[in-house]
Amino acid sequence: MDLSPLPITHQAVIPEDYLDEMGHMNVMWYTHLFSLGAWGLFQMVGLTRSYFEAHNTGSFALEQHFRYVKEVRVGQHVTIRSRVLGRTAKRWHTLHFMTIDELNTLA
């Protein structure tokens, strides 16, 4: 799958702090990285912190689904790319993809 047309909404190098007791990246950090990707997408369209403060509004995740294709390891560089599938005045339906840059594969 060619994700290159999609905007990059976050990039990170996986730190050792993200490991659980078994040496795997803890699930909460996948959620965190996708959340940062969502925030990056918001920034691109003007939904910034100052916008939310000026309009006395905010956002939250109503529903999330994850599919793990490959494990992400410490030291790997990952890229989050995002795609808006649809929206209404109050809702966005998005997909976020995490790739491991060194392997050029979906995580």
C-alpha cells in the first residue's frame, strides 16, 4: 500500500521508556502516537489549541480501532500518516497509519 500521498502528521523515534515488562512496546504508547498523529492533523487544518480556547470547545476520541501488523521496537523511527474519510460539523472519521521507516512497512 502506497501511503506517500498522505500527509505526515507525526514522527518519532521509539524510546526505551515505551517498553513493558516483557520488552514490547506497551499498547498505551501506540495509542499515544496515534493521538499525536490526530493532533498533527488538527494542526494542519487550523484546529489548534488557540482555536479551541477562542471558541470554548475541544475534541475527544469517540471510538478507536487498532490493527497491529508488525511490532515496533526501541530505536526505530516511525511515521504517522493520516487520512480523513469523512466529516460532519461535529465529527471526523479518520484513518491513521504508522510505518516503521527503516523497513518501510506498516507497523
